[in-house]
Amino acid sequence: MKELVRPARLAPGARVAIVAPSGPVVEERLQAGLDLLRGWDLDPVAAPHALDRRPDLPYLAGADADRAADLQRAWCDPAVDAVLCARGGYGAQRIVDLLDWDAMRAAGPKVFVGFSDTTTLHEAFAVRLGLATLYGPVAAGVDFVKNARAQEHLRATLFAPQTVRTLASSGTALAPGRARGVTLGGCLALLATGYGTPHTRSGARGGLLLIEDVGERPYSVDRALTQLLRTGWLDGVAGVALGSWDRCGPYEELRAVFADRLGGLGVPVVEELGFGHCEGALTVPFGVRAELDAEAGTLTLDEPALR
């Protein structure tokens, strides 16, 4: 698996577009996120449809065409240095085929930040643009606007990425060893449902897979991992780092699922790396070469996430 193009780090005064490609956004939290970004000496601008809602399908932040247009307009605007998602939820799968990927590629590399449902977009940016992205807090998320750890880790990643090249686990090694590869991953359910589409990679061979999820029972996690095993998507994966599994427990049952489904891969597996749907979530880059040390519980990037 090849390393992807790393976009440039941000500087004071950089313009940041906030888009809502998935679920509806709470206005008060969006305003709090914008204020926080202004406090970082950034110039955040909410997309025109960031606060839209679709009455007939209330889990969507407005019409598919409008959400896609907001993302594409922001990405293709030469004045915009980074695009941050306002929240996850559901809906990115519905817009990924509406984007003009040729135009977005021509716009050049920029910083993209989001997590959860935006896993679909992280994969698409990798496949269609060859671009490294940041799996991190969303601008209108509770964790982002209220948790200092999440804020500071994202801020350091954006402005001084050389200071956050090692992520440490609070868990244990489920399978020992060290492995090197290019990071990829995201929300497990989105990776499994994206298999076979034009915007998801055909496999994780040579990669370090970082996965997490929320609100899935152990049997659902088993089902998603089994799907990836049966399709061959996990063939040749170099190592696996597990993030948070909020409301997926009980965790002992999950650990048994991981041991059963991932243990046969013969690669290092480490748990609780601190990214995903958890308090104080860390920002992890996708598309960057790194080393996973399961016994030490660390993921160390060869280079900073951003240039």
C-alpha cells in the first residue's frame, strides 16, 4: 500500500470551511465550534447548507445535492485551506457519487477532517484523490467543543504535526508484535458496507488498519469483520489498531470477538488507541506510513501527518 499525498499544515489566518455531509447539525454547537476555531486564529466559514434539515428524512442534513454541492464548492475554492466536517451520523454514502472528483483533484491537496460516517469520504479521498486525511473530531461535536484533550490534539496536528507523531494506547496487546504499513480505516460498519463500491479500496494489504465503531452489538461487529474476512479485504493487512467501541459492549464480549475474528490474521493487534467515539478522541492520519508496536501500545508515524 502506497503512502498518500500529505497536505500542508495550517498557518494562522487559514480559511477553514465547515460542511455537513451527513447528519443534521445543532446550531449552538456549530457556533461553539466556530468560536473555538476563531480562537485558534483560523478563519472558519460555515457552508450555506450546514444547518439544513430534510423534513421527510430527518437523519439527513438537507438534500443530497445541497450537501454534495457544499463539499465540492468548499474543496474547489482556492481561498479555502481545509475542510472540516460538522458532524457524522449518516448520509455521506448518499453524496459520494454526486461529487466531481476530477474537479476536486484539480483543486489540489487540502486538509480534510472528520470521523464516523465520513469514513466513506476518507476512503473516497484516498481512492480518487490519492490524499492523506485526518480522522478526528467534528466541528460541531460535543467532544470537540467541550473536551480539551480532543481540541489540543487536533490543534497540534493541524499546526505542529511533528509534535504528535506517536499515539499511545491505554489498553493491551491482543496479539503481540510490531508491524509497519500505511494507515487506513475508520468506522468498521462503513468500511464493510463500502466494500465493492468505486470509492472504497479493494483491500487493506500492506496497511495498518485503524477501526472503531459506535452503537453496534458484538454480533454486529462480528458480522462486519466476517464480511471483510470473507471478501478478502483483510488479506495481507500488516496490523490492526482498535479505537473506541462506545455503546458496543459489554467490552469483554467484544474482546472475544476481536480475538476470534482477528487472531487468525497472525498480525499485531492493539486495543484502546484512543480515537473514534470516545471522550478526548485523538486525531489519527490516514495515508501515512507508520509503525505499530502492540506490546508498547504505540502507533508512531514515520513523518508528520501534514507537511
